[in-house]
Amino acid sequence: MILRLLIFSAALALSTSLLATEIGEKMPDCSLIKVNDAQHFKLQKTHDKVLYVDFWASWCPPCAQSFPFMNELNRDFKAKGLQVIAINMDQSLEDTKTFLTKYPANFTVMTDINEQCAKSFDLKAMPSSYLVDRNGVIRYTHLGFRTDDTKEIRALIEQLIAEQP
């Protein structure tokens, strides 16, 4: 599992992307597939919503720790305009579904099997989270998952929800 994480991190670090994202830039448009129904989904089709976009994998222990937090975010902020989107990086859909049986998601779960979206975001760690405002601009990035950071993330979400588009 650790070797897999190191290989994934090294591959991402070595890849150079002209589409790398930073705070203040527009979110890349990614084509994803919904895990539960195999429907195609365009990430930028989420107009007028604040997004919490999280890249994760079944072999990532901090990713498992983040799922209850994302369920809380969805429960507390969905009606106010937040959409939580978790983008899975597993190569095996079976691994993804096994993980989701253990750690249920009450939010949108996508898959990025060809890693196009991860490359567009210039993914550097697992998990990696991005807060995107209603205009599609990345306003905050967070690498890894630590429960100590959840209050700050919640406050940032409240701030973005309060902003006018």
C-alpha cells in the first residue's frame, strides 16, 4: 500500500501539466464517470454551486478518515449550495466498490480511471481537496486529511456559500 502511494506520488511529480491548477485559477473541466450508475459527468456542469472536490483512492488510509467528514459537509451544507464530489483514482472499480461498502458516501462519487482529471488538477497527494466558488474558481486547496483542519475548511465553505456569484 505504501509502495503504491510512493509510485503514484512519484508519477504525478514527474508529470508536467500545462493545466496545473492553483488558487485563483479556473477549475479544469474534467470528464468523469459516476461510480453508482456509470453516467458521464462534466465537472464544470456544476454551475452556481460551491464545490468540495476531493481526490481519493481505496488504498489511502487518510482517505478513509475523510469520508465521515465529507458526509458531514454534505449533510450540513448541501441545501445551502455545496456539492461534495469525490473523485476516485483506483484502477479497479471493484476496489472502489469494496471501499464504498466499508465507508459509505452520501455524496457524489466519480471515477477518473484515465487520470485525466488528476493531471489537469496537477494532483500532488492523496487525498487532495479543492474548494471551488460558484464562478468555478479554485479558492482553497488542501493536501492530506487531518481532523484538526476540519473547522477551518467548514469556515471557508460557509464564507464561499455566503458570497454572491
